[in-house]
Amino acid sequence: MDNSLKYSEILKKTVQEAASEQPSLQPIRLYPVCDLESGHFLVLATSRSKKSWFDSILFHARLITEDNSDRQSANHGRQQRSPSHHRRRQF
């Protein structure tokens, strides 16, 4: 068994469990994001106040494997050349 698959399953389970317990005292929603192909695992928090949305990444892990390290290097170079990538979008 490939260790990267084992690690990705552990991260996926951990992220999903962390996001399953929703805060009860504040109107915040937690969302698990698990992308096995790219190796990114996140817990996102979102909330809405009277005037705006709040969103934040509470946890981010990246599992680097031989499969996604080459692809990520190519994407990283492309993102550095594109100034629109760095603009924050307002919803």
C-alpha cells in the first residue's frame, strides 16, 4: 500500500471530523475541503454579519507526492505570471 494514500485518508478523515462539530454559540459554519488529487486539505469557516461575509481558512495541509509535485510546480509558475490570481474576490 502506498503511504501517500494512507496519509491522504487520515487527513481526509481528520478534516471531516473537525468540520462536523459546528460552533453553537456563534453563527459560523465549518466546511471540510479534501482534494485528493492535488493533496490539499482545508477546514473553511464562513459567517455572515449584517453587512458582509466573513470567511477564513482555519486549517490547511498539503500532502506532497510525486504525482502532484510536478503539476503544482507548473501551476505555481503560471500563477506568478498572472496578476489577476492575486486579486481577492468580493461576493
